[in-house]
Amino acid sequence: MSSCKFSFKITVLYKLNHPGNLSFCLVVSGHSLLKDVVVAFSVLVATVGCWVAVLQKRKAKEQMERMIKDMKILQQAEDGLQELQLRYVRMSAFVTFYPSTQWNYAL
């Protein structure tokens, strides 16, 4: 049984375990468990951050669509109100000029 030594660069070494057999050994130097944990945690935080951003984008899109729908309904209500105000002005003008006449409420 042989062990791989650590070197500075990540390299693949060819080692002979037995005569005629070739095996590969991945050599890493300066390997630290703390560095691995920090990198893994950073990747996890970045992944969670991206996922939250995607969810926020979806939520904002849904809210925008809902707001556009509400704005269309509000515009229709405003148009209806303007129509009623116009009818009221016409009716009040008619009543003012012809107070003693029988007039139609459905102008």
C-alpha cells in the first residue's frame, strides 16, 4: 500500500502499485478542511440567494400583473363615472333652463 504525497499543484501522478499495473493518484497540496467548509458554505449561500431572487422575481411579476388588471378595472370605473357626470350635467342644465317642463330622466 502506498500513499500520495501532497504538492502545491493539483496533478495526476502515475504510480506503479505492482509491476505492470498503473494507478492514478490525485495530489492536492495545502488542503484544508476549513477552506473546504468555507467554500461549501459560500456556494450554499450563493445558491440560496439566487433561489430567493428567482422567487422574488416571480412574486413581483404576479403582483405587477395583478396591479395592471386592477388598473384596467379602475380605468373602466373612471370612464363610467365621467359618463355619469356628463349625464348629470346635461340633466341639470336641462332642468335649470326648463324648470316647469316634464323631462326625461334617461337622457
